[in-house]
Amino acid sequence: MPRLRLADPDADAVIQLLAAPGDGRDLPLDRWDRVVRVGRACRLLPALRQRLDEAGVLSGLPAPVRGQLDSEAAIARYRKQMAWRELHELTDALASVPGPRVLVKGAAYIVQGLRLADARVVSDVDLLVPRERLAAVEARLREAGWQPEAVDPYDERYYREWSHEVPPLRYPGHLLELDLHHAIVPPISRVRVDPARLLAAARPVPGTAFHVLAPEDQVLHACVHAFVDSDLADRVRDIVDLDALVCELAAAPGFWDRLCARAAELGLARGLWYGLRYPQRLLGTPVPETVWRRLPSPGRTAVRTMDWLVARATTPPPPEGRQLASARAARWLARARYFRIRMPLPILLRHAATKGIRRLLPHAASAP
């Protein structure tokens, strides 16, 4: 199967280096200049440094390139430390609240000691709790000093009734935001995932007060985050994360069988199909042929459309210069797809009308 190329040639060069870091030996300095700029915009430099180092290429690169990569890796290490600080303080704050506290995404990778966690610039801590415990957990966090992001009445209703999380929380002076979830998709989404099944299979992390999702559920959640509950914008990093996560977890015996069975059980086979296709098409992620035979393929038109969107919408605008018209169109279409999955049509139309009025009349009342 031919490799899918990103429409932005500089972003595509970053992906090619992640897939084949040995190619970095022959890259001229002026080309590295573009790779570093775009890699930073894509939040991929720590991952690139990690793969170059593991391939034995890093030490032979020009000093200015190594300096830039080392700097981004230092930022990633610092943010990882700040994530640990947040987790320690969350442990104390929530000690009196019963029920599971399940870390997802970046924080989960950190507490498990996954290699992937060293190659990400973490921006928040995501915590999943049972919906019946949500109010108690949120109240306890507020008592302990975490403060919600200021939102108007309409957005407050959006979070409380239509979203799978509460407004973001932050402790004054802390670097990272806390996202408190009760599900991995909105309750009104066309794609339904029963969070009770995820919580029931979650596993405790020794030495911590937290749980993480089962390995196959972590992959499925990453697929959902990247391709289901997502507008695809700037999500190329999520595709790289999926590549690393799958490669790291797939070493466990029986992983692929469990993953396919779990996807069917949770109704996420389509999300898994996309979540494996694009890491494989861009980075060469090894996926057994038996897996493709077990997953239902979308129709040819849907696949071609998604290929077009992924190639154009998942990378950020160039650090200098204007974004291509095709990329802007892809982002618009991907955003329309996102909201169509996320909301039933009546709510979507109302939401779009409300947001449109607020943009045109920014001082108008935003009553729910």
C-alpha cells in the first residue's frame, strides 16, 4: 500500500523522518531549518528527537539542530514533572472521595512509564470518573483550590448537558489544566460508548491512587480522540501518538485479538479502522493483515474523502506564509463532520445559530 503524503511538504518531511529516522543523516542544514520549524508547530520535536536518538542518528546531526531538539525535549521533561506534581496534589485532594479515578491520555502514559510519555509535550491532565461521582469530585476539587474556566451561561449549559466533561479546571499558579470527564464521547454523540464498561475494565497503577484504562481501551480511546470526537485540526501529533502506543502495547500476547473484540463490543470498529489506517499509511505502523479482515471497512468514497481530509487538515498552518485554500477547505469540512457526529441535527443547528449570532453580536446576551 503506498504511503499517504501530507499536503504540506515540510510537515510530510517531519513524518518521513519519524518513520525513517536514518534519513536524517543526509538532510542538509537548510532543510533541517524547515523541519525544525514545522516540527515545533506540529508539537513533534520531542518524538523526533527520541526516534533519531534510538536510531543512532542524533549525535551526528549539526549542533544547531541538536540544540533545538534538546531544547524541546527539555520542555517535554519539565511538563512531565509538572504533570506528576498535579497528580500528587490530586491524590491528596481526592483522598476522601470514593470511587475510581481513571487517568486517560497523556497522564495515563506517564504513570505507566510508557516510552511514549517521554516524547510528548503534555498540556493537561485528563481524569475520568463515574458520572454519579462527578459532582462530588468537582466540588472537592473546588474546595481544594481548583477553579473552573470562566464561561458564559450558554457554554455552561453546553458543558453540563451536551458534553462529556465539565468546564476545564486549573489551580492558580499551576502550569497544566485539569480536564474532568465522565465519558469519552458526549452523551448526545452519534457514536455511543458506555463509560461504565471502560471503568469496569480499568486497572490500578501500583504506587499511585489512580487507575488507567485497559490497554486495548487506551488504543480505542486514542482512536476516538483522533478520528471520532475530533475536527482533525492539528491532529498529526495524535496519529504519531497512536503509532507509538500501538507499537508499545502490541507486544503483549493476544493484544490484537482483544483489541478487535473490544472494538466490536463497544461499537468502535469504524473508529479503530481509521485509527489504525493513518498511522500505518503515514508511519508504517505494523498492523497484522488478520486485523484488517476483522474490521469493517468504510465505503470507498468515505475512505477517499477521509484520506483527503487527513492529508490537509491534520497539520497546522505553516509558521510563515498563508495556508493553502485546500487546507482551509479541509479544515472546514472536517469541523462540519465533527459537529455532525457530536450533536443531533436539531441541537447542531441551534448551536451553530447561537455561535453565529454571538460572533456577529459579541455583546448580545448569551442566555441558554
